[in-house]
Amino acid sequence: MKRFPWRIVLYLVFLLYIFLDLKVCQGPLSQAFSERQSTLEEAAKDQNWVALVNQEPISSDQLRLAVFRHLYQRGKESDAIPERNHEMIRRAVLQSLIDDLLVKQYADGEGFSASDEEISGFIETWEAQFGSLEELEERAELQSLELEERRAELGRIWSRKKWLEKRIAPGIDVTDEEVREWFEANRESGKGFLEPEKIRARIIFLSTVINDDDSREKLIRRIHRQIGEGEGTFEELAEEFSEDLRTKKRGGDMNWFARDRVPDDFGEVVFALEVGALSEPFRTSIGWNLVKIEDRQDERPVSFEEIETEIRHHLENQRTVETIKRLMKKLRTVANIRLFPENL
């Protein structure tokens, strides 16, 4: 004789009770839920929340600061952006804040932290990008960050980055076979698989932006005559007279460059010269130039070995973006996220 399925019956009765409570009778559960919603809405209004992520709020002040940093890093001023575009930026930045908060919550929930050595190295590298301590402090002041707060935040950013890398690592591995297949499938397109014609040259440059053009021309022609008559080598005269600060200490050496890496009015002249040739003084839009051609490389196909590493990085970057998108979609699916658009 079969036993009566009490467990299933109780389960169905429980579901029926919840349905009737929430949808029909407006019972205790429904009232509690409504009270909680009202409490959240009042808190959001009083404290200017723009979102609530797993019970952790994002305030309008946080969003405002994040938007400021977003624009500042791109060299843009808030006043110069139309309000419609500004609203789109706020919404996009808010989504980034939500993603960052989700990563923070999961990384902190797992107790994950990068090593002190890694964090110190990241902070040192980040601070080294500024020309001076004064410039660093000026930038930090604009973004409302004190020294300790800034370094603590940089440490958290690095730890979350490492947590993300750990989570997505299995999904971004690229095999040697995949790199070779990508090369074979794409090399017929030509783009990126041809090394363009290049030359190596030395330059003596005199600016005409500020200085008198006549005196600049007289000086460059005198330097040209001195080189031709052996009164000084190109390297010596470049170090003495050239105003191109990037090359003058190297005797004017510009290293290798392709035509698309230099202005048209410069490239047209120098790429017409033979190896070993010394140009006549010629003027471009920014100054007078004297160029000596050291060497030349003709256009040629690029071998697989030359761009294997570049292809691998390209595929890894693609997979990183895709894997992060999938991970964030998963985190958002199981997260409790509520937006308060009226506070945007």
C-alpha cells in the first residue's frame, strides 16, 4: 500500500498560501513586502540613492564624482556636453559603477586580496606616470582624493583586477593551433600582414613657429654648406643646432619610420631620397629640415613568427572582453539590483 504524499501536498499548500497572500488577499507577506518597498523608496529619496546592489547603495554623489572622473580622463568638460548626451553618460557610468560594486562584493566576499608587493608595484607604476609630485597632487585634488585614500583605492582596484583575472583565466587561453589558424584565415586580407616601406634617417630641425623665418632659412642653409664642405659631421651639427628635442642628443637619429608615421609634406621629400643622400634644406608647415638617409627597407610580407605574439594578444583580448561580459551577466542575474532613475 502506497504512503500518502504528505510532503508534496504541504509544498503545494505552501505555494498556494504565498500566491493568495501576495496576489489575492494582500495578507501579511504582501504587507511586509510593501512596507519594505516603501522603506527603500523613502531611504533612496532621503539619501539620493541612484541604485541599490545587494542592499549596498550607490549615491548620486558617487555617480556625480564618477562622471567627473570619466570626463576628466577623456579631457572633456561637463559644461561643453549637451544635456541629452550627459544623461547617456550618467547612465553608462552608473552601469560601470554597478559592475565595479558587484566585483567588489564578490572579491571581498571571498576574502580575496592581491599581495602587498603587487599592490605596491601597481601604485608605484601609477604614480610614476605623472611628471612630478606636484602634478600628481594637483590631479588627485581635482578628483577629491587624499593620499592615503587614493592609495587604498588603488589597492582595491588592483585586487579586484586580479580577482577578475583569476575568475576568467580558464576562458581566455589561446592554443598555438588557434593562433596559426587565425593567421592563415586572415593573411589574404593584407592588412597587418605587410611590413610597409621604411627608412632610417637623421634630421636637423629648426622651428619657424616662433622664430623669424628668414633667419631660420639662413641658418639651415649654412649648416647644409658646413656638412657639404666637411666643416662638421651631420651628428655633431644636429646636437649643436637641431631643435627637435627627441633626436638631437642622438645626433638627429629618427630611427626607422614608415610614411604614415610622418606628416605628408615631410614624407613626400624624404621617401624620394636614396640611401646615403643628404637632402637640400626644405620647409614644412612647422619648420626647416635637413635630412640624411641612413638605410631603407622595402615593403615585404610579414612572417607568422613575426606577428605570432601580436595575434595571440589580439585573441586573448577578444576572449577577455567576451568572458568578462559573460561573467558580469551571470553576477547580475543572481544579484538583487534596483535602480532609482528619479535620482539620476
